[in-house]
Amino acid sequence: MREITLSQAVNEALAEEMRRDETVFIIGEDVAEAGTPFKVLSGLVEEFGTGRVVDTPISEPGFMGLAVGAAMTGSRPVVDLMFGDFIFLIMDQLCNQAAKTHYMSGGKLSVPLVLRTNMGATRRSAAQHSQSLHALVAHIPGLKVAMPSSAYEAKGLMKTAIRDNNPVVIFEDKLMYQDKAPVPEEEFLIPFGEANIKRAGTDITLIGTSSMVQVCEKAAEILAAEGVSAEVIDPRTIVPLDEAALLASARKTSRVIVVDEGHQSFGVTAEIASRINEKAFYHLDAPVLRMGALDVPIPFSPALEDITVPTPEGVAEKARLLVRGEMIDAA
Amino acid sequence: MREITLSQAVNEALAEEMRRDETVFIIGEDVAEAGTPFKVLSGLVEEFGTGRVVDTPISEPGFMGLAVGAAMTGSRPVVDLMFGDFIFLIMDQLCNQAAKTHYMSGGKLSVPLVLRTNMGATRRSAAQHSQSLHALVAHIPGLKVAMPSSAYEAKGLMKTAIRDNNPVVIFEDKLMYQDKAPVPEEEFLIPFGEANIKRAGTDITLIGTSSMVQVCEKAAEILAAEGVSAEVIDPRTIVPLDEAALLASARKTSRVIVVDEGHQSFGVTAEIASRINEKAFYHLDAPVLRMGALDVPIPFSPALEDITVPTPEGVAEKARLLVRGEMIDAA
Amino acid sequence: MAKKKTNSEDYLRMYRQMVRIRTFEDNANQLYLSAKMPGLTHMYSGEEAVAVGICEALETRDKITSTHRGHGHCVAKGAEFKEMFCELLGKEEGYCRGKGGSMHIADQSNGNLGANAIVGGSMGIATGAAFTSKLLRKDDVAVCFFGDGATAQGLMYEVMNMAALWKLPVIYACENNGYSEYTKTEEIAAGSITARAEAFGIEAHQVDGQDVLAVNALTTDLVARARKGEGPFFMELMTYRYHGHHVGDINREYYRSKEEEKDWKDNRDPIIRFRGYLVSEGLATDEDLDALNAEIEADAEAAVKYALDAKYPDVSEVDMHVFADIKHALA
Amino acid sequence: MAKKKTNSEDYLRMYRQMVRIRTFEDNANQLYLSAKMPGLTHMYSGEEAVAVGICEALETRDKITSTHRGHGHCVAKGAEFKEMFCELLGKEEGYCRGKGGSMHIADQSNGNLGANAIVGGSMGIATGAAFTSKLLRKDDVAVCFFGDGATAQGLMYEVMNMAALWKLPVIYACENNGYSEYTKTEEIAAGSITARAEAFGIEAHQVDGQDVLAVNALTTDLVARARKGEGPFFMELMTYRYHGHHVGDINREYYRSKEEEKDWKDNRDPIIRFRGYLVSEGLATDEDLDALNAEIEADAEAAVKYALDAKYPDVSEVDMHVFADIKHALA
Ligand SMILES: Cc1ncc(C[n+]2csc(CCOP(=O)(O)OP(=O)(O)O)c2C)c(N)n1
Ligand SMILES: Cc1ncc(C[n+]2csc(CCOP(=O)(O)OP(=O)(O)O)c2C)c(N)n1
Ligand SMILES: [Mg+2]
Ligand SMILES: [Mg+2]
């Protein structure tokens, strides 16, 4: 199968959906001629024109609000938020308006919009350009949250998101834009709420989101060399969450680590770990462990930044402890 | 001891601290003559004048940003955010600026401010005026989060917050403003990160935040009548979290329910449950259970709203299951 | 009174709609005072000429966004009493199945995109509706209602800028009733409100909001021009609310005098003024109008009775409409 | 050139500071091009007369807030090369101990409240600094630097409104360099920027940002008046950035022509113009100025060398400074 970058995958998904449905448009800063700073959208304005690939002023709350209204009236906006960190600026329009409109109107209005943004540290961009804020969005009922872990998911989830009649937030990992993966030429969609078993295993389950799937896969390789068989699962969407798949794996391996790049405390790992503890408790040989980003603002200095996020070695180390039954903390 | 309302307790705390320190000021909508819609601040403008009890235009991001700058330069602002739901409007100033300034400046600048806001449903105020959004704030490193459960805590935590050199967010439960509790006449402060054991017990631990402490206490009464001894713990601050106290109780009773009024998924209950699972796993006879608000926008209709939040009966019912070992879900 | 409309039917409909709003509000207030209504609500009485003058210049397909003080807009855009009272009381037959209540009320089928409990929260939505109109080459117009207090929200300037840059068919209608909550407009708005719109290159008008014909004439003209792509426009409508900020705001002399209230009611009431005009121009007799009033009162009474007896939504509705296309969110 | 200052020492200091900025940036750019600098950075070259003209009118105790393009403001407010380069390279001796990097750089001891990676993010902060000045009856002034692109952020209008209502000693300094990222100002700003400030009753000036004396004269006047309580004020400074949006933005002909760049560099360079003035007025000889330039270059070279050799912060610093008064956050 041909291989394309995550960036190309997103671009293709958008182009295909825009060709299919003339109500789809893209709105954000420097999305047109510039094609975004990450060049993800290059070429789209040439095909679809500035009427459908719309450069905005630096007004995140404003264009997010505009997108909500556009979505309520028959358009399908894809909002481009240049950095995930700017989500703090649009929380009101996203969480008080987009997320609640369908419910508050008793099902009469709906808000079919996609918010495309990014996440991920270690780009030396410091505290305001490095956050992974998907946990905040996942906490708000009415929003769906997708976290592609490769070009394949980036394309399939984006197409599903655009066709979904609800607000969907997609977090792309900035560091993965140039990563290649096999992506079919033919059209495909990835349904929401279906986890993907990236690697089967029997001794321990590693659940990872976004780029942490790769971290888990690398950890699994390290462990394999030591005779430990790790299963790696990618939930792909955290809302809806494929609880059944996660529980099945937990019941099988009886040991679980959840890895996510958001801050650990009050983050995504807590929810996933809690659900597994609640619903597979008597199958567990050890507590479900969590590995998130350190609970610190992301530092600029490379010497510090690199130690804030989970690594394959770190995951493997925790896995060994679990497998050996050495979780003294839990005693 | 005299009894005063939670509203009076907050008012006293502010007045005392404003008398003690002339750099303390209050800023928000209708805080002066009107004393806020909940009348919590009545009388303060008469004593301290409009220079220190400052009515603003309806510009939440603006006055939050202003408070950050004021705090960085020698003032100690207490920001009054009329409804907790409006926190979505100020997330950028709170989370990208206030929370990170001390860290990003390598410790050179600090932001000693208090954000006073509220939480809590069942006031028939619908989806945009009923949310309990403390989990979002707790996820962001650099912010402290206090959740008073009575007039006593409301006073003691507020005074500590004002003297803290970090941004502190205090969530008051709207429905508790008129609730009375014994509060000493003499000055006192409540240190952050010290949980309070509201009721000692041996069979099960009920951890509640804010008004859910009362819900847990009522559940404990119901259970006591049935011969089940429940320990009730109020963490008082969720950042910092008194992990040691929670773990000690969990180890003692071996069964835990965490009750909080935020949405359950990706919320506060997940973090607390995960920490207990991680660090007291081998002491637990059953999975730590969580009870949050339903994962739905808060509906207006009384017929629906009342079933969105945890109740004493609901907590007691889950507790019985745990004590009887009937957690089939977890099997 | 400003220039005549071409036929008396239009005039009588405007009169009728104004009386319907006043009657609706009197009944809603009564429901509150007799403790039959859950929560609080904000009365539109006194401002009827604004909603009616504007909405009578619109087609059903044109969109409006409304505010926390939204009953007037809802009636003016074509809603029925029965579904409105049902909504106010949280009943299943309400426009939002009881999930929205007063602050989210809307007859969505008539182009009302909803009342909004976030001050200024709908400015993006209205602008987005206008965006859809342009994107899909329709010539629908969107009107954004908001109060003087909402001019303090930065969102307004963000969306006005985009609307001006892209010539969107949106009309910003600022209902300046002299107060935001308990604060006079001059204490929270520096400079000039119309100049703020003009600074973005937007044509702005100030108009007597108690003169339904003046409002209607101006709107009719601006709507026609907006349909031709000459928008956006801005209107500041000078008006007054007769009741307190909400129904519970009874003792309000600390922020405005009884004399001021009396002056507006006696000398500038939009209904009395228009009635005088209709009679003096021979378009209707006092008897005609009395009969009309009586009919409307009977309608309202019947609708209130119906709503009081109507049933609440079934508890199973609590997790419906969280997501479009999914019946129950928490299944 | 605008009116003379009283002594040539001031003039030479202004010249020196402009050359220091240019030299700093040339070295920073070189560090990027030779892959010695982590991340990206935004060059201030071309805009030197703005930062220097303004900061030379301020006292050390006066505050400034800066932007993502913040090196110029930092140097102009009194910072040293050594600590600045250390910060750019993420070293322990940097102004922010390497935690901030280019986008958060600041010499806090000289009243710089920090560069900010959120466009417009510091507008509230500067206004808050002015609020402290008024609250504590000091006569410090705050200057808020921001770009033309930042005028699209609603926050600006919120804080200008409050500053105008409360007569705060703040000066909003809009550095209009014709572009925000890859977009021309006229495509993202409707109407007139100065009119927007004037609509809030704020006195606004447009000034040639390439003429350091004009900038300095205007600022000196406004600062004096602001100290007396006549503020706030607004300045639009017409200027130009020589480099790309950031150091990596090399091929930029798709959004602006080489001719345009050449024209500004050849005909409106602030340093060349001021140098010509100094020499023609007999305030310095070409030899004097060449010697000065050489001295600054040597300084910069030494500082770069020092910074390259300096040490990174110890990994244990990663969780320091999350909270004031707490050494390690995750202990
Ligand atoms: C973002 C936000 N801030 C504050 C409030 C509380 N609040 C509700 S109505 C109101 C005053 C609004 O004044 P105005 O816009 O003039 O409308 P009016 O009530 O006069 O019709 C305020 C402050 C709110 N609902 N939303
Ligand atoms: C809130 C926010 N939105 C977008 C960005 C990305 N961004 C960084 S600089 C910039 C352009 C800023 O333009 P301007 O204010 O004119 O400053 P200049 O770069 O021209 O100095 C943008 C869009 C950001 N950092 N913050
Ligand atoms: Mg008003
Ligand atoms: Mg610019």
C-alpha cells in the first residue's frame, strides 16, 4: 500500500469531503495561501477558493463562534485552531455553545462542526505552545474527541468527523505531521468508538493515545526482547470510548498501563484507569498504572522538556514492575 | 459557637483580609452596590470604597487578564466570576497566563490572585448556569483549587487563598450560600492540602467535595441505621490533594466511593479513584466507585435536573453493594 | 412616529405582536410570583417595539439570535404561547422539550437560533448564520439581538471585524435599555457604542426603540440592503425594561428610581404610543383594539392553564439529545 | 526627524540601544541557521525605533508587556545580552532559567512583565499593571506592546473600555508592521485601528515607527500625561519587520515581494536614518559610531559564546517554580 504523511492524510480527507459536500468549509488563521504554519492545508485554497478556505483575523473566539452559527444553519465548518493551546480562548463557544445546543434545544438544532487542532510537546515551543489539552474537552458532554495515532487514523477519523452531526474535536500530534503510514487509495472511514488493537499480547496491556501509541509499541518491542508479551491498544476516540475493547484486554492480561501526553493529574489516564478498575477489578493482578505528562507547565529548555513526557523506556520500566508484581507503592 | 451562613463567612474573610492588607481588592460584575446577585459581598463597598470593590463591565476575559497583571505588580486581586460556567470565557488568562507565569519566568514573577466562583446544579438555571467545572482547572499545573463544604471552610480557605502567592480558584456551591455552620469569632486559616475527616468509620470511605460532603454525611446516616459504619472525608482542596489522608482511610476501610458534582467522565472522581487504586490497591476489597454528575448538559426541567446529581440515597445504595461484595460489574 | 407602512394589516399585526409579548410577560411574571415557575426569568416588557419592529421586517427563513431576555424575540419571530409556556415550566411539549427553559427558549422552526444565557454568546452564532447565507448563495439575513451590557464582550469586536471584511448579511441590534443588571450603561461603556461599530467600517444607526414604526422602517431598509450584499449593519435601539433585571429583582431603588421607571412607562410606552397612532390615523378603533387585547389575554390564559397541566418529560429523556443521531448517551 | 532631545547622551543611548537590538537579532538568527538554537524565534529587526523610542521615555519602575517578537522590547527595557542568549538557548543562567525561551523572555527586574506567546495575551496584564499603579497610588505607567494582528483579539476592546472608564495609566502601543504571520494587515483589519481606540474615548495617535525621535517625543508626552491621570492612550506605530514571520520563514514571496522589503530596508531603516541625523547634526562622527557598533558586536559575540558553553538547568529543576513558595511540585 502507498505510504503518505499524516499531513497529506488530513489534506486528502478534507479535499475528498469538500468535493463530496459543498457545505463543508475550512476556517482559521493562515489556512489559505499559507496552508497553515505546518503546511497541512497546502493546495486546498487553489482547488476550493477563498470562499471555502477562509483566512481569518487572529480572533479565535470569534471564528469559533461563527463556525457554531454556520453549523447550526446548514454549513459544515472545519475550524483550524493553529495550536491546541489556544483552545483556552474558545472554550466558551465550544463548551457552552457548540456542545450544548443540541441538548438545550431539545434536539431541534444541531452543530455539525469539526475543530482541528494539535497537541504534543518536545518541539521547544515552551509552555503556551506545547500543551495536550484533550482531557478538558473530553469532560464536556456533547463533544466527541478523536486522537489519530497515524496517517491512517488521521484520514479515516477526519472523514467520519466531517460527516458526524455533532461537534467533534480532533487533536493531531504536531510532531507526527511528517510521519508516513500506509493509507489506502480507496475511500475509507473509521467509525468512532472502535479501538484498534495495534499489537496482540498476553502479559500486559498498554493503552496509548495519539503519539503515545508509538511509544507503547516501542515499549512493547523492548519488552518482547525480554520475553514479556504486551498488547497495545489505541482507543482512537476517547469520546466515545470503546470500553468493551479495553476491558476485554484488561481481563485477558490482568495488568494495564495507560499512557497519554496530557498532564497526568485530572487527565485522560485517570478516566481510562478508573473505568478499568471499576469494571475489571477482580481480574486485575496489579493496579492500573497511569503515565501522563508531568504536572508542570512545559519548559522551554530541551534539558527539561524531554523529561516531561512518557518514553518507551519509561513505559517498559513500569511494565516490568507490574509483571514482576513489584508495585510496592500500592501495598 | 456562633453560626453564620456561608455567604457571611465569605464576606467576613474578605473584609478581614482587606483590612489587613491594602493591596487586596475585589473585581467583578455587580460586586459593589449590588453586592453580587447572591448578595455575598453586601456591605464591602461601603467599607472599602469603589476603588477596592470594583464593578466591571461584562468583560470576563478582560478583568481576569487585568487581575493577572495587577497580581504580577503588587496587588492581590480577588476576582468575582458570577457563575462558574463563565470560567470557559477566562480560561486563556487563567490557564495560559496566571497558571504559567511563575514557571515561565523561572520563578521571578508570581501571580497571587484568587478567583472566586461557584458551581452546583438544581437551581433550575439550565445548561449554561449550572455547571461544576473544577476538574478543568485542577488539570492545569500552577493552579490551586479549593472547594469549601461549609461556612467554616469557606472562611478559612478564602483567607488562606488570599495570602497564597499563587493563583487559587475557589468554587462555592450556589445552593449553600444560606446554609449555616459554626464559625469561630477569632481569626483562623485552613491550610491547603489537609483533608478533614468529617465522620470516622470502619466499613467504607466516602470521599466528597463541596456540597457532596453533606450528601456523603447523609448517606453515612442512612448506612449507620443499617449497621454500616462509613467514614466521610472532605479533601477541602483538590489541588493540593491530601493523598495521605485519603489513602489511610482507604487502607483502613478497604472500600471507597468518591462523590463529586462535576460530570463524572474525565472528572475529579477519576483522579481520586485512580490515586487510591494505584497506591492502596492491595488493601481494596472492591473497586473504588465514582459518582459524579451525569454526563449530560444540565437540563432545565426539574423532572430531569434532579436526577443528574448524586443523592444520599444513591450513595447509600452503592455503598451497600460494595459492603456486600456485590460489584458484579467489576467481575 | 416614523414613516407609514403600506397597509394597515401590517400595522395591526405589529400592534398585536407587541401586546402578545406584554401579555406573555405579565403571565410569566405571575407564574413566578405564585411560585409556579422553576427558576428565574428576565422580562422583556417595555422593549416590545424593538423585537417586533425588527422581526416584522424579516422573513421566516431569516435568522435571529436572542438573549437571556428572549421571550420577546421568540414571540416576535412567530412562536406560539402554548409551547412557550410549556418550555418555561419545563414540560415535554415545550419548544426545547423542557430542557432549555426561559434562557434557551426558541421556536427553531421560525429561524430563531435560540436565547442564550451567556451575555454576548450569540454574536458569533448570528455572524455564522450570515456566513452560511453567503457560502450557500442564499440571501437570508441574520439579526443578532444583544444588550448594551453585551457590548463589553470582546467577541463582538472580533465578529464585527470579520463581518465587515467579508460583507456578511448580518445586522447587530443593540437593545440599549440603560442597564446591565444593576449597573447603568454609562458606568460600563466608555465612548460611543455606534462609533465602535463605525470604527470597523460598519454603518451604524441609533434609533428610538419605543417607536415601532421607526424601528421597522430602518430595519426594512437595512435588511433589503443586506440581502444585496451591502451589510453588515449596526443598530442601537434606545429602550427600557419595566421590570427588574429578572423577576426576583423587586427592590431596585438602589440603582434606579421609581420616577425614572414611571416616566418611561407613562410617556414612552411603545404600545400606548402605537395604539394612539393607530386610533388617531383611523386604522383601528379603541373597541377593535380592546377586543384584540382581550383575545390575546384569553389565549395566554388558556396556554398557561395548558402548560400547568402538561406533563414533564419522562426521566428517560435525561440523556437524550446529548448527541445527535444517538438516542441515549449513557446507554 | 522630530524634535530634538535636550542632550546628546540620550541620543547616543538611543542609537546604541537600536544597534544592540539589531545585533542581538543577527546573532540569534545565526544561531538558528547554524542549528544551535532550540525551536524558532521571531526577529525584531527593522522595528528597533519603536521599542527604543518608547522605552527610553520610561523609567525602570514603569512596566511593559511584550510579545512573541519580544527581544527588542527586552533589550530596550534594559536587559543584558548574556542572560538573554542563555535564555534563548535554554540555559540555567537565562532570565527565566531556560524555562521560558524566546517567547517568554524578560528581564523582570527592569519592569518587563514578559514576552507572551498568546497574541494579545498581555493586554489585560498591562492594563492590570496600570491598575496596581492607581490602586497603590504610585505614578508608574504601563506600556502594552502588541502587533497589528493582535487588534483582532476581543480582549483588547474589553480592557481599553475598562482603562478608559477608570482612567488608567496605560499606553497601548500597536506595532503595525503590515503583516500578521503571512497575511497583510488590510486583509484582517476592517476600518481604522486608531478609530477603534477613539470609539472608547481614548486619545489615539499614528506615528512613524521608523523615526526614533518622533516615537520618543510622543511617548514622553503621553507618559507624562498618563502619570497625571490623563490616560489611557493609544499609539499606532507604522513599522516593518525585515525577516520572515519567524526565522524559519525564508521563502516569503507568496505573501510579500522582495522589492517591498528592499524599499523599507534601503529607504526607511531606523538605524541608518538616525545615524545620518546624528552625524549631520554633529552629535557623533562616523568613526564614533563605527566604534560603538564594533563594541556591541564584540559584546554580542562574547555573550553568544558564553551562552553556548553555559550549562543547562539540572533536571531536578523541572518541577520547581510550578508554585511559588514550594520547591518541588511533585515531591
Ligand atoms: C458572560 C456572562 N456574564 C455575565 C452574565 C450575567 N448577566 C446576565 S444578564 C446580565 C446583564 C446583561 O445586560 P445587557 O446586555 O444590557 O442586557 P439586558 O439584561 O439589559 O437586556 C449579566 C451581567 C452572563 N449571563 N453571561
Ligand atoms: C492567540 C494566538 N493566535 C495565534 C497565534 C499564532 N501567531 C503567532 S504570531 C501571529 C501573528 C501576529 O501578528 P502581529 O500581532 O501583527 O505581530 P507581528 O508578528 O507582526 O509582530 C500569529 C497568528 C498565537 N501565537 N496566539
Ligand atoms: Mg441592558
Ligand atoms: Mg504585525
